[in-house]
Amino acid sequence: MAGIPIESANFSEKVLYDVRKTIADLVADNFYGTVAQIAKEYNVKLSSENVAPTMMSDALLHYKYVDYPGGEFWLKSPTHDKPFDMVDAISGGHIYGKDIIQAESFTALRMDWNEHPGNLKTTADRHYALGINRLFYHVFVHNPWTDRKPGMTLDDIGTFFQRDQTWWKPGKAWFDYCQRVQFQLQKGKPVIDLAVFIGEDFPSRSFVPDRLVPFIPNVFGKERLESEKIRLENEGQPTAKMPKEVTYSKNITDLSQWINPLNGYQYDSFNADVLINRAKVVNGKISFEGGIEYGALFFPGSHKMAPNKMLSLASAEKILQLLKDGATIFVDEKPNLQPGIHSETDQKKWQHVIDEIWNNANSSTWKIGKGTVVKLPYLGSDFASIGITQDVYFLNLNRADSETLAWTHRKSNTEDIYFISNQKAEKRSFEASFRISGKVPQWYNPVTDETSALANWKIENGRTIVSITLEANESGFVIFKEGTKEVLAKGKIGEFEKVQVLDENWELQFDPEFKGPKEVVKTNKLFDWSTSGNDQIKYYSGTVIYKKEFVWKGKDTNKIWLDLGEISNMAEISINGKDCGTLWTFPFKTDISKALQKGKNSIEIKVTNTWANRLIGDQKLPKEERLTWTTAPFRLEGNPLLKAGLFGPVTILQEK
């Protein structure tokens, strides 16, 4: 440790390895183990984010002691986003059998004050699909003043979740959505097919998808191989800015570019601790006693920044035992392995085990006991040849389109639950093929909290094929139940016909306390507030109440919907004084059947935008004339105003 070699560079490295391993064990056992014991004594739960890379560690080991493993993802802040922390928390939770895996969510380097549920949704959905099932919102800051808005922030770190956020009250609709998604994703256990060994070098971390490309190239596909070659060459070192003051390399690892990367398969990472102490073969699959059974384990060799040369005698013996018991294991074709410091006897044992595992490395596969060894790199385009078919794939979409659908699968005693998120801001229809048969699929919409029948589905070759249409950025659940007898609404609604347009003659009531005009604004045409010639409207931030009366011209009030067209950013709707819901994401439609009446009706729509426009407007005013006060630097000077309000067309639709 003093920099003086012992015997040789090779032996010195082995001594240093022992030191690193000791530190990692002490961090896990003496720190996390101690804290966990104290927590248990006081009957409280222990939550922790990741240890790496702040200390010498195996990034998964401490999750053995943590009740609620935690990751962290950032919003529009590539330089600070934490992809490794996310995959460490998810894999650590899975291999140690922790049912709740949470994330510090939407941490941001520079707030733009334009954040709202509609533009946070896809980021949240992508992380749900990654394996998160509880969000911690970053950040709720105490604001001690009742007369200062937006008030106190955490300077410029974090998204503004607080009572003085313009959309705090209508935002409940989004928080309800998040709770419903998390409720489904906390059922049962995750279904994961593959597990990848992080190695025994230190520090060690989980595999983000791009690190797997050299080992299973054709599973990633030709387009990905080509794009990875360009990304890693990094010719010209291209940069971008996000937020606008922060420059970053365009070619850093960005998990938003690795959605469904293995085309229908999910994987975890695992460490030596669960391999040696927990792994066993159950019906040809490998279990770490966490409730997940993996179809195959991967032991990849060296890759950039991770030499992966260390393989202890205990790990090598366990790999051999798992093979003899019937496991399928992928190994690097040219291992350059070392056992650490061993006695001469153990060195011979280790060499014997290594020779036995790699006894036929000239073949692409070979048998040991009941098990199968597969050589890496594996050149198949999927894993059907070893008996693992895709969990879900999308029949009529090309590979690029399939990689913009994020998904995850959980299984309970009674249900198979698939979450699917359209990460594109456009409507899409596709057929999804699920590795399920003999169960009835239903659609659960977490925005509306409604379950409906799926009209078009069939079973072919032991798989269930379901026709699905998702609106822009829509997400939801295909839930398979045993021959269900529930009576459900017929079909996921897809087709509507226009019955009536309500674009004209609206009355708008702004809030004077938010510097809006006192008098009612009458308009014959819906407009964007930010284009108004009146500064009280142009720079308005807050809620505006839209009102009008209309005569319902339809024959009945059954299966009638209101479509707002386009809004910025949230809308609470009531008809004849009856609440018809809050709209915050595509499609901006809501069922109004129970509120609508024949003849004359009154409609009220409360539309709320973000703080951005008011903050921009206030920058132009003397301090004593401003509405707003906040600790966060605005950084909005020179920014264009954001669209705000209800734009329509506002139409009444009937289900076909």
C-alpha cells in the first residue's frame, strides 16, 4: 500500500486485491450490517442508494442488508444522470429478493420551470420498465413564507414538487397514476431470463446494456452494432448542451437510447456473494433464493475498464457444481483468469476446476453433467436455441420501433403483469406476442384506473398475440389472469365519431392574485395566452377557468367523451357541476356520459400552466412590481415564452 512492490508486480497486485476485497467486505458488513441491525432493533426500515463509486466496493453486496434498495435518475441532466446506480439498485434488489426498489426521481441540474406531469411521464415510465417500483420525488422543499411564490427551492437542483407549484393540486391526477403503476409493479416477482456476472475485481458494477454488446452481438442486431461502432469511435468528439449552460459528450452511455435493447429479453447482474452462497439449480433454472429463476448465467470476459481476470476457487467450484446440476452457463472463449493468493494445494484445485469447465473450448457448446456450457461471444440472434424464447416481442414493428417500447414483466400466484410504455410522442398500433398461454389478457389503464377487455387476441404456438393501440406516450398493463369470469367494459376504446364542436364563445376568468386581469375575458376563438397583446395574459402563470353553456345535440348521453385537442399543461373538467376528471397526458379525452344531460349544459375547464412565463415576465419588471420570488436563479432570460392555455379543438365524441 506504500507503493513498495512485494516479490513481483503480479504478487503485489494480488496483495492489493486482498486489501480491496477487505475494504469492500467491511463496507458491506461493518457499516451496512451494523446500520441494518440498529434499524431492526428500532423496528424501522433501511433504505440506501448505491455505494459505488464513492468507495472500494462490490456495488451489489451492500443491498444484502438494505430493505429498500435505491437508485437515482436525473431529468434533462446527462452529465449527472446515474445509469449505473439504477442498474445496480435494480439488480441488487432482485438478486437479494427485495420486493421494493426505489429511485430518487427527476433530480435536475438546472430547473427550467417548464416541468409538469405531461413531460415527466415518459422518463418515469422508462424507469418503471427498467425495474423501479417506487418513486422518491426530488425535491420537496419547505417554503416558510406564505406570501412568496414559488418560494424556496433547493437552489437549482431538483424538480419543483411543492405546494407553491402552479399545478400542485391538479397534479394529484399524476401522483395517482404513479401510485397505480407502482401498485401493479409491486405484485409478485419480476420475470428475468438472464443474469450476468459482474466479476470479482474491485470496484465492480452492474452491466449497462452497451457493455454486453461484444458478448452477444447478434441479439443486439446489425443496426445497433453499426451505431455502437460510430458512438465508440466518437469521431470529432461531438458535444451537446443540456441544460443550456452545461456541455456534455453526445456519445456518453444514455439509458434512454437503450430501451428494450435485448429485443424481448430482460437481464440482471449478479455478484460472487450470491453465486457462492445462494445459487442453486431448480428445474434447470438458476435461483439466488430471491424468487427469480434465471434461464442462463453469463460469465463475460474482459471488457474496457473491467479486466475481469479474478475468479476465486469458491466461484469456480460453484460454477462447476451448477453445471453438473443442470445449469446453462455462458463463458468467455479465452479466459485469462487468476485465483488470487492461494496455497499450492488450492492452486492445483483451482486449475483442475478451470480445466474441467473449459475442457472443450474449441466447440461453441459442450455438456458438463446435466448442464450446458455456451461459448462467448454467442452469435445467435436470440436464445431460443438454449430453450429461452423471447418474453415479449412486437410482430409488425421493425427493430428500431420495437426499441421505443419499454416493457417489464412480473408474475404473481394469479397474474402475469406486463407494463408497456410507448416512448414516442405519436399514436402506434402493433401486435405483441407474449410467452404466455392459457390465460385471458385484459388491459388496465393506470391513468383512468379502468380495466377493459382486449378485443383482438389469439393463442398460437403456445404464445398469446394481442393487438394493442397506444396513444402518444401512453402506457398501461396487459394483465393475464386464469380463465377470468369478470365482466369488463368491452374492448380498449379505439374509435370515436365527432358529434359536436365547442370552440366558440368561451369566458375566461384569470386570477388577479396571480397578476391576471380582474375582468372576465370573452373570446370567440381559443388562443395561446403567450401570444396575447395584454401582458397580464401574456405572462400569466397559474390557473384560468374556462366557462360556457351549450345545448347537447346528441340523441343520448351514453358513451360520450370530451376531447380537448391540445392543452398546456393540465385541465380539470366539470360539467353541470360534476367532476369529469383531470387531463394531463395524451389523449386529452375524458368520459362525460354521467355528467352530460339532454338540452342545456354548463361546462367549466380549469387550465393550469407552469411558472415559466410569469418568471420571464417578472424579469422585465422592477422588483417591487413582481409577483414571483424564488431562491433559484431564473436562467430564463432570452428564453421564448411557452405555449399556455386551451387550444382545442374542443369536441364531443361518441364511441363507435
